[in-house]
Amino acid sequence: MRVDVVGAGAVELPEGAVYADLVARLGAEQALAVAAGDQVLELFRPVTAASVRLLRFTDAKGRQVFRHTAAHVLAQAVKRLYPKAQLAIGPATDEGFFYDILFPEPISSADLAAIEAEMARVVAEDHPVSRQEISRQDALAWFTQAGEPFKVALIEALRDDAVITTYRQGEFTDLCRGPHLARTGLIKALRLTNVAGAYFQGNDQGPMLQRVYGTAFPSDDELERHFFLIEEAKRRDHRRLGPELDLFSFHDVAPGFAFWHPKGLALYEALVGFSRSLQQPLGYQEVSTPWIYKTELWQTSGHAAHFKDNMFLMEAEGEAFGVKPMNCPGHCLLFSETTRSYRELPLRIAEYGPLTRRERSGTLHGLLRVRGMHQDDTHTFLAPEQIEEVVAEALGLVDAIYEAFAMPIEIHFSTRPADRMGEEALWDRAEAALEGVLKEAGRPYVTDPGEGAFYGPKLDFVATDALGRRWQVATVQLDFQLPIRFDLHYIDRDGRQKTPVMVHHAIMGSLERFIGVLVEHFAGAFPLWLAPVQVRLLPISEAEHESAQGVRATLQAAGLRVELDGRNEKVGYRIRHAEKDKVPYVAVIGQREVEAGTLAVRERGGRDLGAMPVKDFVSELQHKVASRWLGPGHHAEESR
RNA sequence: GCUGACGUAGCUCAGUCGGUAGAGCACCUGCAUGGUAAGCAGGAGGUCCCCGGUUCGAUCCCGGGCGUCAGCUCCA
């Protein structure tokens, strides 16, 4: 029989061959499984497909097979050490794998070493993995007798016509749909990382299981690199760097709300300035609207029915109020203030003011998940035929902003959620319009069914940072509902009243979250245009203080953010501090510079630019700020 | 919100088997007036998260609360 192998041509195999034979014939030792269309098959399966693709660890699907088997090795080791432990589910994740287990007595992270050692034995024993198809009755009987109630529940939840399979390695058998590696011995490097709580099937009414996390690689080197990246992420953690760089802080009495220090606010203002510089030319008009409204408004908007659990509610003089979690209802009131003409559309409104959301306490996470935030929020009121134009414009904003930070963007199209309002026909129209714009622009995207907002479908944008981590940031939402609920109208060309459509968008999203992401993306070493302190002046001795103050005034007048470090310390000491504070430029002023009217400039990271006239320094920096230059030293800078 | 762990100086952390605490960095002062990542010496700084309980005595043990962290769920 002939099998086509993608990238390797056709291979002739004897009848009854398995995929492992195919791999051996090709000398492709690194292949972990094969893909035939959408199906991933183990190497021990008989060859049936006419065309296959080899899956290695470098393929996401190959990696998944590898780590899925690692999860089984974990389960096998656990059952050896804790025979009474009950297994739930154990999938691969992007970073590794986990297994949800109900232990007879809860274990702690101190127990992981023993489990890891037993896993190493399972790997060393190099068990072949095999697959069995099994009837529902047999499966139920087997797992009931084995004392695995979660497996029994999983089987009971399967559809009647489902093919039930088990996988066996050594003495261990697990309910599993696969696919798996052919042998446990392929898992050369693995480590358990932590243990945390998790509910069976996400049900917080059920028992709390323990989720044991780990990761696995084909070699020790790759495992080490993985943990190096994790360490690097820890060094960049905005919750550590933010307070260290004096950008922001949190206080126990205001959980989820940041204190913005002067330096953090400088960064914040630079970002808002950037947003304004892009949106104002497109016609966005900035407003400020109330932040507390009577419940009546939230009933009109639908927030009372769909978002109440995420709002801070209060009572005053016997009347119920809610603090705004979004600007849209206020902007709708603003729109309805006067009679609007089609000539005003699209009417673009922007607001950078505070929003408050009652996030559940356990979900708060530094700046990345807060209760008090500010968005680069806009609402555009438009005629239905303008949807494409306005959404395309928003796409342009997303591109402009994320390009400025060298962050690639991925688009997610989120469709109607279960908890929603409005007629299905309008949802059909809204979804078709959004998807149409993406297709028209030829942009790749993934569809997230059921992830839309309660008032409309949306485009969510996921940015990738310098460490390859992904962050949900921008959102563009289409909304046919609020204009109806607020009874909004405009007078069209034909003199008739018509209902506008709304587009909501926040390109940086929450500025809090965005700054948190940027701190980690840049490891706190911001490009010049964002840096809270752009230049630090460093007079060598007291004799140059007066001159340094003059230079400071000059730089400040030129719009640069400057600090003067005139402390009674040696130059080396103050340079060290400037580096730790990640200031882009240090300008040293000694006797020579005073006499020549120059500055001895040092770039962050250690590059000495030599002496240059103050004027030249100013104009060079102004140019770099205006062009939003990403330097100095942007990518993956080593922290020391 | 749920499960678990943690909460000591501005930061990172030590310590007290129950007798009210210490280091490094940061900060302040003095000496040294200095040339590109730590000069020398000294000083100040604490409600050991909060409230109760046990105890002659609690930062330490117990209970409750708050906060943080790791997850679950949710999300900009």
C-alpha cells in the first residue's frame, strides 16, 4: 500500500503495517504521531489513511500528544503512591499538562517531588501504550469496580453513539479518547510545577479536586529553556516592577484600584495622548459623562438584568444608584439630547474617564484585573450602511496602535452569548456585518462562539508580547440593541426617523491592563516616548549644579521629562541608580561640558554617545519622541 | 465568590520550640568634590495585617475578618 507523506513524498508499505513502520522507513525519529486530515493517530495504529502528515514536538498537535501522555504518566504515578486517589480529567495545555485528582487526603506542593520521582520510574520502565475500544457497559463496569466515580460520570455524559476508548500503559488503564505517544519512555524531561484547586467540570457546588500541574519536553535543554522564560516573566512581573519603578501601588483598603504615582501617570498620559492623536483626526469628540446613575438608567440599558453582579450598587435618600461599569448608556443619553440629522453620522464620541466593575475578589490581579479602570472608550452612532466603514476604521486604529509597540495582533470574532437581549434577526445581521468586514479586509481570524457581549457580537484582539505571551486587549463591538432600548433616532435624508447602530470600541482596552502588559512587554525599560523620566542629569560635583539646573530648564521647556540627580554620591553610583530606574538617557555634566555647552550622553544599557551640544541633544530626543522610536534597547533586555 | 498557601522596616527576606525583633538594599547625616553600574562612617525607621480567645505573658497557638498569591469561574 502507498501512503503520501506531506513533505516527504510517497512511501510503499506492506499490508498490516503500522505508522511506526512508516516513520522508521523515513528515518523520522522525532515524529510522535501522524495527522490524517483532522484526525491525529498514534504510531501504533495500523496504516489506513492515504495521506498523512508527521507530527513532531514542534507542532502544536504533536506537543499535545506528548504532554497528554505525560498527564497519564502523572496519573499512573499517583495511583501507585495513592491507590485510593480518584482521577477526573488530565489534558495537555499550551504550556504543559495537568490532572484533576481527588486525593484521600489533600496533598501539598511538598508531595510533588515524590510523585515526580515515581513518574521518572514510569518513564524509565518505558511502557508501550495501547488503545482499546470498549462497550459502554464494560466501561461503566470497569471504572465502577476500579473506584473511579468521576470516570463513570464522564462515561455517562457521553453520547449514546460515542466510541469509548481506554488507554493502557503497564498496570495503568485510563478512560481517554487519546491520542497518545507509543511509549512512555519518550518523555525525557518532565517537572511538576504546582498544585491548585479545581472543580470537577467547573461546578463549584461539587467537590473541590486538586489540579496537579506539570510540563514535559523531549529534552532537558528544552525544559530548562521553558523555566528560564518563566523566570524572565517573573523578573518582568508588573506587580513587582511597577512599585519598584514608582509607577503605581495598591493599598489593602482599595482592592482592585490603583494609585497612580507621578511617574505612572506620565506614562498613562503619554498613552492617552497617543490615543487622542489618532482618534481626533478621525472626528472623535471627547466628552465626560456622569459616573453614578439611578437604577432606572441601568434598567433601560439592560445592565440591571445582565451586568448587575459586576456593578457597585448603592443607595442614597431611599433611591438606588449604580456606578458605571461602561460609558455606553451615558453616551446614548448624550446622543438623544437633541434631534440628530443623518448629516451628523457617524457621530463619534470618546471618553477616557473612570469605570468601576465589581470583579470577584479572587479574580483581581495587579493591573491586569482591576475594579477601577479607564478605557480609551468610544461610541460611534451610525447609519446601518456605515457599519463597514466604521468597523474598518477601528481595525486601522488597532493596527496603528499595536504596530507602535511591535506587538502582533490576533483577531477573535465572538458571537452571541447564551445570556443576551434582542431579536435573533438583529443578531444575525450584526454578526454577518462584523464577519463581512473581516472577510472584506482579508484578515485572518478565529471564531469564538458564545463569547459576545450581551448586547452584540464583537471582535476581540489578542496581542503577543516580547516573551510570546498573549493578552486580550482591544475590543470592537457592534450593537443594534442599545439604540432601540434608548429609543434613539436620527432624521434621515428622506425626512423619516430612523434608528442608528452603535459601534463600541476600546483599542488599548483598559489603560490599567494595557500599562500592566506594557511593563512586562518592555521589562520596565520603556521606549523614550513613554519613559516617565526621559533624561537624568548628572552633575559630577557641586560646581556644576547651577549649570545642570539651567540645562534642566532648557530640556523641560523643550517638553522633555527630566530629573536632576545632584546627590552627594560618585558618578558610578548615580549611573547605577539611573540604570536600575531604567532611564533612557543619562546626561553627565562636568567641568568640560560646562565650558563647552555640551552634555556627555549615555544611553540606557551602557552605550556612550559622547559629548554633544545641548541643542543637538534636545532636537534628537524630540525627533525620537515624535516618531515614537522604540529604543533604546527594546527587546528582551537582560535584567541585572 | 470557591479551594489552598501566605501576611515581620519603603523593598527582598531572616527570626522568636510563647518572654514585644534582625540583615541587605533604599532613605537621612557627616567626611571624601568625584568622569560612566555600589567610596567611607554613622543614623533613623516596626501596631510583626486587623479583631477576639487561650495564657502570668501572643508577632508566634486557636477562631473570625481583611488583603495578597496560585488556581477554578469570569473578563478590558
